Amino acid sequence: MTRLHVQLAAVAAVACLALAPLVLNPFSITLMNYIGIYSLVAIGLALLTGVGGIVSFGQAAFVGVAAYATAWVSALNGYSPWLGLVFGVALTCGVATVLGVVTLRLQGHFLSLSTVAWGLAIGFLFGNVEGLGRFNGISSIPPISIGSFALVSSAQIYFLIWGIVVVVLFLGYNLLDSRLGRAMRALRGGNILVESLGINAFRIKLVTFVIAAFLASLSGWLYAHMSRFISPGPFDAGMGIEYLMMSMVGGAGSLLGGVVGAAIVTLLKNSVQDYLPLIAKGASGQLEIVAFSALFILFLQWARQGIVPFVARYLPKIKRERPQAAPPLPRRPQPTPGELLLKVDGAERRFGGLVAVNNVSFEVRSGEILAVIGPNGAGKSTMFNCLTGALRVNKGEIVFAGRAITRDPQSRIAKDGIARTFQHVKLRPRMSLLENVMLGTYARTSTGLFAGAFRLNQREEASTRHEALTQLERVGLGDKPFELAGNLPLGNQRILEIARALAADPALLVLDEPAAGLRRQEKLRLAELLRSLRSDHLTILIVEHDMEFVMSLVDRIVVLDFGSKLCEGAPAAIRSDERVQEAYLGGVA
Amino acid sequence: MTSDIAAILAIDGIATGAVYALVAIGTVLIFTVTRVIFIPFGDIAAFTALTLAALDAKRFPGTGALVVILACIATLIEIISLLRNGELRLLPRALFFYLALPLAVVGLAWLTMRAEPPLAIRLVLALMLITPIAPLLDRIVFRPIADGTVLLLLTVSVALHFALVGLGLLFFGPEGVRTEPLTSLSTEFAGVLISGQTMLIVIAALVFSGLLYLFFDFTLVGKSLRATAVNRTGSRLMGIRPARAGTIAYLLGSLMAGVSGILIAPVNTVFYDSGFLIGLKAFVGAIVGGMTSYPGAAIGAVGVGILESFASFESSALKDVIVFSLLIPILIWRSLASLHSEEEIEE
């Protein structure tokens, strides 16, 4: 299956949607309208929850804010529904921005609980504010008119709803395949990697959160003007769960899954309403929610992945073409060999009473490979984290390329040209090798939200893809760029991390125990690769445990022991140093 | 607001808060042992009140049917899982715990009911009928996904709450109930009249928290629960079964929730769906304690009760809006105060 086949399938699906009102009865069209309206929210949730890893129970509140906003503008104040759209979207996105700024720094389940909190608070507001009709709601909302043509019947508004859904899907898939979309997909699995690539994780989360709220606001606007009546019920906490369920059933992380999930849940609910009275007369209303929740629980127990990813496994793989040659991305000015690049001066880091790094000073000159070694607990990893901004030093100064970076956040240090790898490999296993490496170019490129969604910056995208392939080839992983990163053995995963770091065009490459857990052959290959990088005048700082690996490779060694610097020098001198022998092997005494 | 009104509001808030505190302690207990944020404890509390009301009206409560149905489902699931693992020799044990025991409880309640027992017995019956529900739900709903992330468990827990609300309507009907006060005594303290019910609520909360403290610190079962909370794998190696620890935690938690339901029933009208707000507010209290500290949870829950009491005096319509909006700053504070490791996050 090629890209052309996928495009043909998409066109065929859109044609089917366009012709559907000709064959469907009015009731089915109404059902389709609801599916479309719910789809918008579920697509937003797929983006937020499935892609970004932020589980929100509160999307129904955003739908409600937009629905009440447009009802207030059009039904209560007599303005056009289009003004209601503008007001509703602006209000919802504004509320989402404020909530996002306040809550998106929360971690893990705290963040999801906060969505329960504001979801409930906003939900209660609708029924209790004077002027919004309280629990009676707002009725006689005017229909949407295009020119003088009012969309009154369900067959008329059908085209508006599904037109919006198709456009949203199209833009959404474009976005996910762009620079910003890759950053969103990298959010799942933790901030440390994301920040180390020069990506401001908080900003990306906020953008994702507001996009999801925007889609919910479109849904709310359509809902208000389709049903012509609103009350607090459809925006309460229960509906928030239902939206979450739609996106999870369809397959969290898949935009199309949002539509499929909305369709399945809506049709299922409809048939539950049809068939339950046959089984239990008189109790159908109560049983509906029970049956529904039970199905959801069963679903979460047995098929957490969702339907679309499940089906996709049985479809033929999409064949992708290797990236074509493209103009290179701009490179940063590299320091001249031999120049002072990094200077650590009197660094100290304490954890409570423990001094993990104690008054450590050393320098890295451009073009050399420097190793920081030491026995377990010597403070190597803490030193490393201070250099890359993952931790702050309590005392002392770190200067990189003539600028103090002591207090800078990780993403700023990454942008300045320090690229790192991780002791415990941090890749995005469900992204391809090529995409993992493309993540590395984030700080060098500039495509934003709109350019990404509308495919306006294809030239930069082509250069990025080409750059990523070049780096994959440079480290020897160029033969299968579309393989998933999670399928690689550990040795190659470490090498892939190096390719990702190289894609950032760094001035200094810092490697955290790159040889840990590697077999002998893999170590030799890694050493070979690092030597070839040095011959390209790249500066490398290695924090390493493995003496043999270090001795044959590096130019200079700094030895740490119990947080302090023991000595510094060429490998041969370090090997014969008595203090080092004592630290590693214990006293001879 | 005069100081008199403030004092009345404060006492009212402490009483409400004490009820939340019982549920909050149960929530913390379940979370530490099983990592499940068990939102439905509020429903358990409401169901207890409804059960007691039915017993008072000399009707057999719907709780009985609910327990029987859940016991049958749990037994079926247990038998299937035993068959799959080839552990049929454990079948008699499973039948006893998942089928015979709950059915015996329901049968006993049914027989006792016919003798028109006094209030004290009715209270015991209500608690007996309610306690099997949460452990059975644990077996049916949470045991198959015990290894899931906190988020998955939370999502399931919220879905379970909605199922219980539906079941509540089915088994108890839409009418709200208010039971007879447990005591008609009252006393005056610093010029403010305090009803006996309020005193009873506070005393009950103190007594049950104290008992729980003794249980955790001075019994082997209590210690095994604490061990499971700290490290599941480690406690397994010491011969503690996490599943059993979970069941005990659910039993204790439902007992606490049941007591709070009995205490709140004479003060507030309880409906089949009243549990959600009780559960959520207790949960807010539990978060104040960082989901790990029992005294923290109790203090937090009392704080929520007082806040709610004053908020409803200022604006009764917006009191829930105020309480839940205040959850956000609390969450931020707790999130900043707790360290997270990246390894927890699912790829």
C-alpha cells in the first residue's frame, strides 16, 4: 500500500459521507450528526490523551462553555450564531489557557484529578448561574444561517458538521506529521527527554490542551445550534467520561479512532436504549448507564489499545519512500579546535546532608574526548545532570561557549548546543528511527502550529527528513529508517540516541554511561563511532564506568571519588595513579 | 456574619467534615494498598444510609439482591480464572469466600429482619449487608487489571461509580431518605447548642480513626497491609498476598464508609446518587494528606467540611463550585510536595 492508496481511500470515504444523506432516513442522519459532533471532542481527546498522555475528564465542560456562550450571544442577545462561534471559541480557548497555565505543570494522576475538579466546578456553574436559565436551560436558540439560507433540518446541518470533521481530521494528521506534532508525540514517556531536545514541554502541553479545547468548543457551538436547546445535563461529569470513553474505544492516539469511537459509543447507546426495554421492562433508564459502564470497564480490562490500532495491524503496511536529498539545515558556528568550550568551576551539589558533588572544577577543550570516571556513588551522574540542566548546582559556576549556563533550564542549554544521551535509553519506541532522529532537529527548525497543520513549510520538513537520514547513515543505522525504535536491540538503541543528539548539530556531545549493558562487539562498534566523530572535530564528554572502554578511547580523564575530584590527566597517567587504584580497588595497605 | 453564626457554621462544618474524614481514611487505605483511587466509597456510604432506611421501614433492602448478584458474578470470574490457571483444588475456598459467605450474610439479615429487631441490630445489619460490596467489586473489576497504571485504575474507578449510581437507582428507587436521629440528646457549649447527632459523628470519627491506628500498629494483619502499601513485591516475598491484603483493605474501607453513611443519614436527605459528592469531597481531603497520611486525610476532610459549611452560607448554589475550584490549588501544592520518578510513566 502506498501513500496514493491511502489518499484514494480518504477521498472515497469523504465521497461516501457526502452522498450518505441521499440514502439515509432522517433518524439516521440525526444520529450521524451527533456522531460528528461527538467526534470533534473525541479527536481533541485523542490528541490530548492518546498523543500527549494527558488524561482529561473535563472536556464536556469546554463543550458546555462554548454552547452556553453561543446560546447567550444568539438566543438571549439576538446576535448572529457566527458571532456566537467567535465568542464561544475565544471564551473556551481563554478558559483553557488559564486552566492549562495553572494545572499543566502537575504530574501524572494529579493532573487528571485536576481535570475532574475543574470539570465539576464548571459543570455546576451552568446550573447555578442566574441569567443562564439555571437547570431549565436556554431554549429557542436560532439555527446557523449561511447567507440567508438557514440550516434548520438535520440533513442541512449534516454537511456543515461533517465538513468540519473532515477538515479537522485533515489538519490534525498534517499537524501530527510536522515538527510540533512530533514534539507532542514525544510528550508521552516523560519530560526529561523532551526538555533535553530543546523543546519546552510545558508549552507543547499547553498548545495541545488548547487545541483539544478548541475542538470541544466547535462541538459545543454545533450542538447548541443543532438541538436549538441546551441545559446543564449534556455537559456534566458523566458526559466527560463518555467522551474519554469514545477516544479510548476508538484507540487513544489515533485521530480516526476519535470518529470510530464516537460512532461506536453513540450507536451502542442507541441500541442499548432500543433493546434494554425488551430484557428489563420499566428499568431501562437505570440499566442503560449500568450496561454502559460495565461495557466500558470490560473494554478497559480486555482491549486497552482500542479498535483502530487493532484493525490497523491487519492492514497492509504503508510503503514509505526514503527521504530525497534536500538542502541542508543551517548549522551553528562550530568552535575552533583547541578553544575552551566548557568550564566547570567549583561546582557543588547537595541532597540534604549528602554532598554529592563537592567543589569540582574541570575544563573541556573543543575537539577532545574527555571522560569523567569514578567508582559507584562518586557523583558522576549528579555532575552530568548539573551540566545538562536537569539539576541545579548549589554553588559554583558552569560556563559553556563563553556564557554562564549555571541557572538555565534544560531546554535552553540544549538549544545552546549541548546534546545528550541517557544511561537508561530514552527513545520513543512507537516512533520510527527516522522520526526519533528528527526530534533532535527541533531546536534547529522553526515550523509552527499553522504552518504544520496547513503544510506550508514542506521545504524545511524535507531538509529535516534528509538531515535525520544523514545522521542515521553516519552512525550506521541508515538501512531501515522506518523501523520502530522499540524493535532495536539495546546496543543499536544507544547508537540511535547518538544519532538523535547529532541531529541537533551540537557543539558538545555528552554521553551518560554509553557502554553500560553493551556486549563486547557493541562496545567496539561504539568506540569506533566516537573516534570517527572526533575526527569530524566534535567535542565529546563521556561519563563512564567501564575503564577499559574509556582508556583506549579518550584524550583526558577526570576522576571523581566521593563527590570530589581526585585527579585529572591522560589515560596512561591515570592508570598508574595510586589514588585512582586505591579508589577503584581499595587500599593496598 | 456574627461570631454566633460563625460558631454554628464551624460546628456544622466539623460534623460534615468528620463524615468525610471516615470516607477519606478509607480512600487513603485503599489507595496505599491497591493504588486504586476508589471514588465509589461515597456510593457505599449513600447505599448504607438507604439500606438502613429500608430496614427502618421494615422492607428488605435492595442491597441484599445487589450482594447476591455481585457474589454470583465474582464466583463465576473466580472459577474461570482458577480453571485457566489449573488451580481447581482452590475451588472450595473460592466458593466459600465469594459465594457462601456473602449469601450467608444476606440470608442472616433476611432472617433477622423478620423478627423486627431494635435499632442497634438494624445498624449492624446495614453494615453487614454493605461490607461485602466493595471486596466483591474489587474481585470483579480491579483484580484483572491490578498491574495497570494509576490512571487506568482511576478511569475504571470513575466508570464503576457511574455503574453503581445506575444500580442504586435500580435497587433503591429515586426517593430520598432521612433516618431517625440516633440520639435526641443535646448539649450547650460556649453558648452554642450542639446536637447529640453532631457529637456522635465526631466521636465516631475519632473512635474509628483510633481503632484503625491500633489495628495498623499493633496487629500482624495491619502490619502486613502497611507492608503491601510500601512494596508489593517485597511483601509477597515475605509471604503476604497482595490480593488478600486488598480484600481486607476494601472490607475496612467499606466499614468506615458504612459508618459515615449511617451518621449522615439523619442529618442530610440521602438519594441514590448522593454518594458522588460525598466521595469526591472525602477524596479532596485525602489529597490534602497526599493520599498517604491518615491524619492528613482526616484533617483535610474536616477542612473541606468547614469550607463547605461557610461556602454554603455565602452562596448555597455555588458551594460545590467553590469546593472543587479550591481542589486545584491543593493539587498543585501536593504535586510540588511529592517527588515523581519518570519511570512510572507509561510509554
